[in-house]
Amino acid sequence: MGSGQVQVSIVTYSSFLTKDGSKNKTNGQFQVVGKAWDEEIGGFNFDLLLAELLATRFNENWQKKKSGVGKDIRDFNRPMTRLRMDALKIREILSANNEYPYKVEQLHADVDLSTKITRQEFEEISRDLLSRITNPIDRALAMANLTLKDIHAVELLGGSVRMPIVKHTLEAYFKTGDLELGQHLNGDEAMALGATFRAANISTAFRVRKVGITDLLPFGVSVKFDNLPTTENNGGLFNWLLGNSNNNNNKPKSTESNDEVELWSKHTPLFPPSSPIPSKTKTVAFHHDKNILCRVEYDQNESIWSLPTGVDSLISVLNITGIAEFAQETSSLGAGQPKIHLSFTLDNSGIITLSKAEATLELPESNNNNNTTNNNNNTSGDNNDVNEGNETKTSESIESETTTTTDSTQHNETSSTDSKEKSTDKKDSKKNTKKSQKKEKKDNILRKTLIVTINNNAINPPIWSNELINNAKNRLRALDEADASRKEKAAALNDLEGYVYKIRNRIRDEEDQLKVISTTEQRDDVIELCNTVEEWLYDEGKNQEVSVYKSKQNSIKSKAEAIFKRFKEHTARPEAIKKATHQLSAIKQLVGEWEETMPQITTEEKDKLLEVVKRVESWIEDNKKTQSTLTAFEQPAFTSTDVQNQLKPLTAQLDKLLKKPKPVPPKNTTETNSTTSQNNSTSSTDNTSSSSSSSENTKEEPETIRVHTEDPESEKINDEL
């Protein structure tokens, strides 16, 4: 039992063997033998009963006031929607509790609803629904020709079976068959998981454990054939399909002639009720020489209940053409009307399709030798193939598509004393007879594949054409854009409302600090603007464009952010000037020491660096003078960020000079050789002294000269920066 309906399925479980390499593998399978449902019993129907109870109690309170005399809350959509939404919550709570106090302030017309609902009251108003819960079970058992004693287990699925009264009702029903209710699966997810597993089993793109599944077709399916009308008659094909073909002025016309033709119709059952899904292909065979309009529809007369709400009995409408042309081409042969073979398939998904449409014509024996060449020429240009076949019936029939064999004579095998030679002769004669029959059939039967076209607009709902699909996509795209626009509007509205509260509260909370850089008029102007925008939001601003919300927010932001920016720069700008001045002084001092520490830097490079330093110092002094002429309430002449931007070119040029390598000193060969010989002499003397005084076990290390690659001046500048 779900939210919308109750469904009952009776299933038999078994197993079958398959080959897995050299081993046999056992696979499970199940077959649906009975099913039934009730579309008017579900969790939503119980919710409606609770909503009706709440509406009745609200009307009782409302009638006591003058404003509610003669009125009913059921006539107002908004409060009833609220009651239906709350009814679901009440039903879930009453499944675990005996009572629930319900209260809503100002539900409608400034009237409150305060009441208490008990589980007993809920069960009392639901008795009509509860009495019908077991009816689908009875119908499913009747379809399967079973009783409760034949059932081995019961499994409950769906969220609505959690209601205690539903469980009690089902327990009492199945108690007569000594059956217990089982809930071994996740009732909310089992249906979706089962459908997914079934789809994976049918598909060839997934590898899952194979499970045999045979579903059941609850309704019979039949086909109806009529002569294919043209759209030249009044009302066209649509008007004729809707039942206006009985009018003399609207008689259908054949597709091959403008003359009125005799009405012809044929109705044949195709798949009876309770047919398995999938089913064997069914072939309908009959004689006809006109193009056909085929309608596949549910046969409700043979079903024990009606189709679900919203389901049309018409499944598909097919135009079958090529019959009249084939009949006209073969009319000179004197073989009569062609025989039409239409094969219908019920696949794993429960979809019925016309898998094969063919017209055949059996030639008379007298024309066999004379017309063979002409027949081949006639049929080759129209996709007519002369194939081997076993169809020799001329009467109208519906048959399963199975392989049949024909024997010319029946042999009596009761005698066991026949000689081997006689049996061999019989076999040879039998083979020769079969070959002659096959050759004879091949020469006598003409075949033509018919053209099948689907009438997309002739069923309800229609099978949509590409144009209709594109129009539907455009409508869906427009709905998506409308949803996106609505969400964007809501986000812009929330941003504006939050920004108004944020700015107004900050100005009030930090008023003492903001006094230094703003006047009372400036602060009051921002607060007044925030109040004006807030009133506009609750009056006219509920459904405005995003650009309007952003414009309102920018009007507040331009004034408020100016105050906050001055407050930030009031302390950040002097600190930035102090750091910049100290850095410029350190650079000038460093350049003076480069004569000794970094001789690789030329005088021209030093002058360029000092020129940049001078330019930055001049910019700082000029802007300080300009700033001194302004008050703290005005827009500052420059900011701390501007000071940092002025130092960036200077810092880049300084880093480039600090990374300039020192020149490599030339090597002195004479001095190197002298030093080497002196070291060798010293080493030999030390070795002699070491060997003579081995008791001390000491060895003096030669003095090592180390060259530092890191520049201490660079480290100093980096620390200064």
C-alpha cells in the first residue's frame, strides 16, 4: 500500500538450470499468476479524511463568529492546502501515539484552530476505506484460481502499511489461512530496487545475476482491421476514427481510388487476459486486397475490472499499405485475393508491436510453369521474395508462430518384421516427396513485405512527433528558466533584506567609533535609506525584478561603504606611510654600502634605483599635503593600498639587483703550486710526528678555507623589508 493505491500480486517461485562453462548453475525465477489493485485506497486517501475532519472542526469555531456565518473553509484553497499537508504529519504521529494535539494560529480569517485528534477517531472515520482493503486480494486470488490455503507467505510493502489499523485488518484477514504478515524488505525502496533489477536483467548493457521473471497481462488485447481511409473525405482520418464513419457523407475512401468502397471490418482477439509477459508471437492471417487500418486496443469486455484512471483503451493505430498494389499486380494471374499475415509480439516490457507484415499469394498449378518468370520480375521490383514456406491454409485464422512439418503420408510402424531395404526405400521416398513439395511451394507462393506506418496522432495520449517533442522541450526549458528566475529573485530579495539589517545594525552599534570619520547627518542618511528600503520590501518589493533589488542595494552600499572605508583608512593609511618611509630609508642606506659589499652593481644601476626612491618619496609627500587639506568626513586623497602599489616597482627593481652575482676572481697558478708544496711538507712532518707519538692517537686537521655563497647584505635587506 503506497500513497496512491493498493496493489496485490500473487507470485510463484521456482528455479531453473543454466550452463556455466562445464557446470550447471541454478538460477531463481518467479512468475506472476494473479494481480489486482484499487486506485482509491492509499495513504493520501487517509490524509484527505483527516483534512476533512480538521475542516469540520474549524467550521464549528468559525460559525460562532459573525465573519464565518454561512461560510466553509473548504472553499478556500490556501487553508485547505495547509490542512492536507498537516494531515500527513498527523497520520504518521498517530501511527506511534494514541493522540495528537493540533493547533494553528490564524488559519483563516484571523480564526485559530486548536483541537485534539485521537487514534480511535481516526480509525472511526477510516472504516469505509479499511473495509475495502482486502477486496484486491480476493480478486487476485480469483485470477490465480487459488485460495488462502494455497499461499505460503505474505510480504507487506509500502509506507502506508505502517498504520496499526491497516496491519490489524490484514492480520485478521490472513488469520483464516494461518498466515503471518512479513516485512523483510525496505517497504519504501523495494519497488524502485526491483524495477531497476528487472531493467538490468532485460538490458544487455549490464551484467547482473540472472533471474527469470514472467509478468502477467491483466487485460486482454485485440486488433481491429478496417479499410484504410483517405484524408479526402469530410472530417479526415481523425473524424472517421472518432466514430463518424457511419455517416453516409463521410464514408471512407480507399487509398488507391477516389470511388467509395464497401465498408469492411474485422475484429480478432490477440492476447487473452492473464497472458504471460513475454508471450509467443501471434500471427493473424486473412484474405484481403485493400490497404488496412489496424487498431490495437485493450479488450475491456473480457476483463474483470476496468482500466486504471487516465489509461485509454486504444494502444496504437497502424497504417498497413502495399496490399492494394500487390493485389493489382497479381490480378492478372487469376489467383484471387492475397493472404495477409500480421505477426504481433508481446515483449519483456509488456509492449505490443507489429513485428512482421507480409502478403502472400498461392498461384494455381496451371500457371506454375507459364508465369514463374513473370512473377519473379513483378515481385523483385517491389521487395517481393519467393521463399520457402509452410503456409497453405486459405481460411482466416490466428496462430502461434511455431515450426511445423508436413508429411505426405502416415506410416504404420507397428510391424517389426520389415526388412532394412524396405525402410531405406521408404526414407528415400519420403525425402524425395518433401523435396518435391518444397520445390512446388517455392514455385507456387509469391511474397511481399508490407509497409507499416504508425499514426502518431491517432491515439490518446499521442505518440509524439519530433515537432511535438521539440515544443515540449521548449516548454520545459521555459519552465526551468522561470524556476531559475524565481530562485534568483528570492536570493536577491534575501540578500537585500539581510544587507539592510546588517548596515543599519553596524552603524548603530559602532556609532562611537564612526563619529571620528562621519557626521551625524551622514549616518542618519544611511539609516533612513535602510528604513525606506525595508518598508518598500514589505509593501511593493515582494515580486520585483532582480535588477531592482540590486539597484536598491547599491544605493545603500554607495553611502554606507564610503563611511566604513574612511573608518578603515583612518588607521591603515598612517601605518602604511610609516612602513613605506622606513623602507625607503633602509634602501638608501643599503645603496651607500654597496660600494664595498656589492661591487658588481654599477653606478648607473644605483642611480636608477635612487631615482625611483625619490619619486616614491615625492608622491607620498604630495599626497600627505593634499590629505591635510581635507577633513576626516571627506573622501580621502589616497589609501593604504595606493601606498603599497607605489612600492611594488621599487621592490621589484631592488630584488633584481640583489640577485646579481659577484664576478669570479682570476686564478693564481704560482701561488697555488707554492701553497700545495707547503701543505705537502707540513703533512709529511705531521705524519712523522704522529707515528712517533702513537700513544696520543691524535691527528691534527688541516685548516679549511670556506666560501659563503649567500650575501649577508641581501639577508639584511630582506629583514628590513
